Amino acid sequence: MKLRQLEMQLQKIRGFSCPSVDVEQYMTPAPLAARMIFHAAMNGDIVGAHVCDLGCGTGMLSIGAALLGAKVTAVDVDPTALAIARENAELFGCDITLIEACIGDVNLDITTDTVVMNPPFGAQKEHADRPFIDASLAIAPICYAILNAGSISFVAAYTKDRANIVESISAKLNIPKQFTFHTKESLDISVEIVHLERTL
């Protein structure tokens, strides 16, 4: 499947029915999701691999990985989002294992080849991304994460002696107006697709 084909497929995924601001539930835009998953696949980290999507929401990254030939386990704290993710997976004929759990509150007894994630940036709860980084390094030797632009120095320091930053790709994340404090119909924010490899 080509990048454009993957993006077109992911455009069909249903989003959150009632997104929660507390856990920063923003649907990963299809173009950004496709770009990250396709890039990871070109690196040999998706096709035929066991992939875990941390904070999967309604399944955007999970389904993208599954469509490119990965075995996928998806984790989220929100049972409503997981129910939508299940419906989305069924729509695409993807067999995805869904787990309800709060990242950081439990020890996820999962071992996979690759983690993909679009974790909270910490706008509502400071350092909300840290449990996701910790969990990703515990689960898999390779991680692809969508992080707020300017996070590289923090990630490098936070994961020192645990992981190396292999690459960072600049991108845009479009956030539509969905909460009362949003004043614009949509907003493009700068992000980075960060590729980490565990050193331990």
C-alpha cells in the first residue's frame, strides 16, 4: 500500500463521540498518522512486527499499522474510545487486541517490537507524556511518537542511558475546534515525529 492510499483509508476512521479535555483527546489527523506509520514501515518496524499503540483513542495509528501488515495491540484508558476503535477495526477487517488501562498506573505486561503513539502533550496535566515514554521503552525496543515541537532536548535528557533519538521529523498537527476554549475553527501546531531506540 502506498502512502497516499494509506492516508485515504485512514480518512474513513470515526473519531471521538465526546472527547475529553482532561486526557487531551484529539484525533490524530489521517495525513500525519499515515506519514508516521508509513515511515516506520519503510524502516522495517511495522510490516510483520508486533506493534503496540499507546493511548490508541479510536484506533487511527492502530489501524494504520494493521493495514500495513502488523499484529497490533492497542491500549487506552477510555472504554468509549475503545468501543469506537473496535467498530473502526471491524470496518477495516483488522484484528486488533484492545486493552483498557491507564498508562503509568499499571504495569502493562506486554512485549512488542514497536510502539507507536500520539501521547498527551501536557497542556492539561504537566508531564502527561512521561508515563507514555516510560511505558514505550518498557514494552518495545523501538518507538515512534508524535511530540510537541521543541521536545527533543527534553526527550534526550529524560531518556538518557535508556534510549537514543534516531531521527526527528518536523510535521504539523491540525486541531479542529472541539472544546469551548478553542477560539479558531482549526489550528495547525508544530510537532515532531520522534524515533527512539532503546539502549538497555
